Amino acid sequence: MKFESLGLAAPINAAIAAAGYTDPTAVQARAIPEALAGRDLMVSSQTGSGKTAAFMLPALQLLTEAHPVVGRGPRVLVLTPTRELSMQVTKAAETYGRNMKKVKTISIVGGMPYPVQNRLLKSGVDILVATPGRLLDQMQSGRVDLSRLQLLVLDEADRMLDMGFKDDLEAIVSKTPATRQTLLFSATLEPNIVRLATTMLKDPVRIAVDSQQARHENIEQRLHFADDMGHKNRLLGHLLRDAEMNQAIVFTATKRAADDLASSLNEQGFSVAALHGDMKQGARTRTLQSLRKGGLRVLVATDVAARGIDVQGISHVINYDLPRAAEDYVHRIGRTGRAGKNGIAISLANVREHFQVKLIERFTSQAIPVSVIEGLEPKARVFSKPSHPGSRPGGRPPGRSNDAKRPGSFSGFGKSGSGKAFAKPAGKTPWQGK
């Protein structure tokens, strides 16, 4: 299937071709025809599957025809959980709508000065991309009129619910016309998402896409065990000095940890910056621009801040802290291996975090191979053979199989029990909690 066969207007197809795309992804091929037919959609699709174009192309097609009511309010509203994702969606709208000169797209997000947003809204808008909290503020101030709205998109609805936006979403949707079309996109269609959909969508078409990216078959995953923080930092330094690394995102659990780690790496001579929710919008924008232009080699980020980052130069993702939720692991490693490229995702785990690793492996239905760097081996011996070339196995006692248990050891990693085991270190392992 080609994009030309989907029934999109010529200016949109020309912009798609200019962007270098010819074949729609699985989610695009299934969602775009249904959206063009006017159906409400409830779509589950993992990060990196092309969902942004799956809703933005039908949105632009809608704008090829004049609205029967003249006004300044948006005809398309896209709600996103984070500022970074809003910027990505806005850029996509501008890219695919480059040949539609009368289409105006603006982004309304937290951290952006109100006077600037007020001027943008006053001049009128066709596509409004916004985070729920800031949009609701502007609506309550009387600066946003949704009476002309024809299409509502809830992007990463699962994340918006996780961030506590449920009440804001309901308040916003209550001010939209009942005749609107609604497209909901989520990484998963868990019960809370389905409940939300039943109140906001009309007889939706359900689309579940298990794409190649959903299993991250183009991303090599590795796991390194660390004895303590000093050991973890030495592992990180070694990994970041890898000549094959182009750019990396290093994930931390907290904003403070992101700042502290970025400062430490900067002192070691790395081209690095932090990205988290406490930063002002101007600083966040400059950091992302520097990353996209290659001015930064390492970005230290929290989960929320990195959501929506689409930089094709990211060759490595490193989980300095394991994610609190297994689902976040999928979103994190999806920052690499973009646009059909290969990527590497590396997790640094304390030997006592085996249960978190196990949850991740169960969620992804994939075992994460254990790797060992010569000279930086953990004191807790790893009994599974590392699969990464250049690594070496930690060895095992004579006469014992890989999956043999003994007192003080862990085993049974992965959904099916891969037999990876490692010995519990003697005494109390020093570890700095998250």
C-alpha cells in the first residue's frame, strides 16, 4: 500500500513524499481510512509506530474543505501529556501541511508565557495542540472557543491519565460539540482507557497494532549489573565513551538525579545537558534544539520530559535508573531505533533489582541478555552467558548448570524462566535508593 492510495489530497501527498515517506506504517494503513470515513477510533499503538501521522494526515484532509461557520476557534484539537510531545505534533502538522498555506497551527503548553499564547490565540487557529492543564486555563479565561471543533485527538491517553489529567480532560471535552469526531491513541487499551473512551467516543473502531517496533526488534537490549553507585557510574562512563555511540539519552528516576548526573558528566568532559519538568520552556526548547542539531552528545532526562522526543541521531538509550513501571521501559527504549534505524538500549541494575527486571521482561515477553564488561565485572557473579560481542561470561562453579539454584542466588529471569542467575553478594551491598 502507498500513501497515494489512501485518498489524501494532492498537497498532503506531495508533503509526505517530500518528507521521504512512501509506504504507510501498519497503524497508518489501518487508522487513516477509518478516520477519513468519519469514524471515532480507539487505537493501541506503541511508540515509534507512526501514530502522529495516523491522526495528523486525516486532520489536514479535513481542513482542505471550508468550515460552514466562520470563526477563530480551532477545527482540530490535539491533547498531549507533555510539552515535548506537543512540539513534536506541532512540527508534524507543519511538515505535512507545508503546502496548505492557509492552515495555522499553534501549540499551547505549560511553561510558555501567557502573553505570547494570548497573541497567538487572538489571531485565530486551525489546529490547536495543547497540554490539558494550560488549555483549560485559557478556556476559563475565555480565550479559546471550541464551538467550531470538528476533530478531537487524545494522544497518549494512557499517559495523560497517569499524570492526573482525567478531570481536565472531562472538563475540556464537555465544552466541545457533540458532533465532533474523536480519535484516541494509547500504548495500551487497559480498563481505565476503555472506561474513558466509553464516555468520549461514539461507537469507536478498535485498532490494535503489534508492530515490529512494539517488540523493538531493531533495538539490541542489554543488562549490566552494578554492585553500588560507584560501580554504576564507572559502567556509565565506559558506555558513554564507546566510539560507536552517536548520541544517547540517559534516564534517571528524579529531576534532581538528572541535574546531578548531568553536572557530574559535564565535569568528566562529556557534551551533556539535563531535561526535566522543572526547567523553563525556553531552556527545554534550547536543549532539544541542541540535541537535534548534534550539539549535545548526551541528554540526561526523566520519563515525562523525554516523552515525545523524536531525534533520529539517538543511537543509545541507557537506563541509569530502572523505570518504576514496566510500560515506561518500552517508551524509554523507543527513543532509539527511530525511522527504521537500529538502536541499543542498556539498563544498569543493582543486583537487588532483579524483581524489577523480571517485571519488564514479563511485560515485553522478552528476556534482556546480561552483559559484562571486562574489568568492570560485578562482584556478584553473573551465571548467564552474555550475548553481546566483546563481553565475557561471569563463569559458574564446576559441575553446576546455568539454571542450578544454590543458597543465596536468584534465578528464573524472564517470562519463561531463562535460567539467568547471579549470586547474592556477601554482606550488605551499598546502594543509593531512588
